[in-house]
Amino acid sequence: MKSFTRMVLIAAVFAAPVASFAQSSQPVSREQVRAELAQLEKAGYDPHDWLHYPENIQAAEAKVAAQNAAAQAPVSGYGGAVDGTSRSGAASGL
């Protein structure tokens, strides 16, 4: 039973990076999966820590997503674009 549980967890570890590409219609190569696993390990994921498995990989995925979002954000001294309006002045009901 212990080996079955271990095999299921190993399969889930290798399926998690593939699931992140589920929205893409392009096939994923082994090198891409290995690169993503290496990126997760660099972000703090330990594949040998079975006691904290779901929290461990979710925290690493969130950290990688934040790093990727920060890397793709444009750098500007004026801030981002804002949709909407604003008003200033006194209320017109007086």
C-alpha cells in the first residue's frame, strides 16, 4: 500500500507541470517539463517532502507565477494604464 501511494504521488508530481499547460494546444516536450520542474525546485519545491506535498507545490507554483508576472510587466516611471473616470470639485446639489 505504501508503494502504491508513493507511485500515485510521483505521478501527480509529474502531471502537475503538464496540467499547467492544459490550455495550450501545443504538445509539451520533456525538456519543457524538466525546465518547469527545475524552476519549481528553485522556488522552494522539494519533491521528496511528502508530508507537506500539496502546500509545498502550490506555494512554489504561486511564487513562480508571481515571478513570471513581474518579468512580463512593463517597466515605466508613470505607472500602469487605468480604465475609468474620476471627478473633482464640489457637489452640484447645493
